[in-house]
Amino acid sequence: MNNCLRKIKRLEKLFSDNFYNGSGKTAFNIEEGRIPIMVSAPHAINQFRDGKVKYADMYTGGIAKYLHEKTGCHVIYSCMYTESDPNYDEFEVNKYQQELLEYVNKHNIILLLDIHGAAKEREYAVEMGTAPDLKQLSENNTVNNSEEDPSLQQYKFIDDIIRIIFEDEFQHHSIAQKNVVKNMIFHAGDQNTVTKCISEKTNTSCIQLEINGNYRNPDNANEFISLVNSLITIIDFFNKIDWKLQSQKIIEECIRRRGKN
């Protein structure tokens, strides 16, 4: 446990330097992996949106780099402040999304996990965003029909698997937020998000993960490790799926493998 915490704290320094303006030599960096899964952390440092600075999603950068080392996933992360917002700016001026799009196509990425930070006061542990059509949002701002998850492409079960893995891991902790919700507040569909952009321009399944600050705080060591372990499990799980099968066959395989755990 301590080794993981120490490692991620060291990795986080790239982002936390200069009051979370980062110490990278470029606005963002891509590190090549060896599996068809990619992690994105566009808000690992402070970003600039609508004329003001928005504070970094702390530890999303350090966690993303750690996941790259532990699982072999590809990773992209912001690491130097440039008065831009990779998860908001229009594609024509968004270098982060432009290079990510090219990279995803070149490396045949099947699944992109775009990780963000939510305030610790949020009522959930993790919120998943699948870029629904805003016209189909219900009155309580949620989407219940799995066909309304365009960013998941044809693999509509991805969010269910992610929810099960997170909630299985979180259920034993004392923190009140243990549940995983979808498209409740940050649904990734109302602006030029990484999830919306890449899923619309490629065949890659994309999902936005907004992670509660209580789980991104290394002072909450058990919860922090649970978050990291969950993400490793999610990446390893999807890496082992035979994506060439029909969706129903994949679901059956998922159920079979979960039953063995």
C-alpha cells in the first residue's frame, strides 16, 4: 500500500509543481502503451475556461501515469499550463484532442477512460458520463435507456461493468459515497468534451469518469488505494475481452469471469 502511495505522490509532482501549473516541457504528453486501452487526464493541472482559471483535478495525473506503468495502457495528460481547457475548447483550436484523435486512430484504441475530479461533497463516489443526446435527458437529468449512451458505441455494457467493479471495491469503506451513478451532472454531452469528441470522430468507446475527491485524497489511504485498484481491475478486465465477439457473447463472458472472482 505504502509503495503505491509513495509512487503516485512522486508522479503527481509533475502536475503539482508551480501551484498545479505543472512542470512539463509541453502542454500535454502521450506515453505509448501495449494494450488497446487508453487513459486521459486533461485536467491534471490548472486549466483556463471562460476567462478564469479552474483548479486542477488533483491526483488524476499521478494516477493516470501510475496506471500506465502498472497495466501497460496508453496515457495522455496535461502537464503545463497554457490558458486552455482540453475538455472544453473547440476542436479546431484544441491540440490535445487533435493529437489524441490521431493517436487513437493510429494505435487502434478500443476503449478510452477520461478521468476527472469531482468535489468531495458530491453524493456519489464516481459519476460516469456517456455523452447522451441532451434532448433525451429526463426531467431529473438522468438517462435510463442504454441506447442513449452514444460514447460507448456498440458496447453498451461497458458502464455496467465499470459500476460493478467500483461498487464492489468501495462497499467496505466508511466514506458515505459508495455508489456509482451515470449522466447525473457531468454527462459529457453538453460541451466539447474529450469523451464526446473522440467517440463522435472514431469507433473508440469512450467514457468520462468523475471521481469524488474523498477517493483522490492520499490522506484517505484505504479509499485512495481502492480507487487505484479498481481502475487497474477495470483496465485489465477490458484488456482481456475478445472484442471481436458479438456484444451478447462479450456480456456472457464478462458474467462468467466475474463469477470466478
